[in-house]
Amino acid sequence: MEPIEYSNPIANIELTDSAITQLLKRTGDRGVSEIRLGITGGGCGGYEYIFDYNTSSDPSDQVFDFGKFTIHVDSLSRPYINNLVLDYVKNGIQEEFTFTNPNVEATCGCGVSMTF
């Protein structure tokens, strides 16, 4: 897989109102204010999202400040998540964060991994 050519060192991400509401609740419940969002190698598609409650940051992270919490994106993940929309949806008894990413070419059958 070829890396994505990316001349802009800044990524853009969007959070829906429901994602912000849920992240405020979850960071408050955990007593943390930092969230790590990115990608890593793995799964049958080759890449998986990183979504973790962060306890440390790197000086090269891009930081999105949402007031009571921040989202940290590492420099290698930026081109892959540029223009990503993070949402939180409820469908019956199932609730989850969803990623709408215009850079993804395909997702695997399990819905966890993707290709770029």
C-alpha cells in the first residue's frame, strides 16, 4: 500500500453534536480530558482506527480543543483522517461512535478495518 501524499500538515475533523455530548460524558466519567484519535496497521483491511482516552501527548500531535476535552492526532494519522466526521449513534439497544471518512476506499466485512 502506498502512503497517502499529503502536503497539508493540518488535519480537519468534525464532531457531531451527539459525539460531543457523549465525549463530554465519557471524559468526565473517566476523569480525563484527552482523547487519542488516529489509525494503526491491523485487521483484514490493513488499517484500524485508534480511539483511546489519552494520558499523554506528543509535541508533534495536532490538538483539537473542544473546551472540556481535547482530541490528539499524531502526524502519521493526519492524512488518513483528514475530513473525518465522528458521530455517536443509537440504534435500538446498540450505541457506538461511527467514523465517516472520505479517504477510505473500502471496509472489511467486520466493519472494523479499512483500506486507503
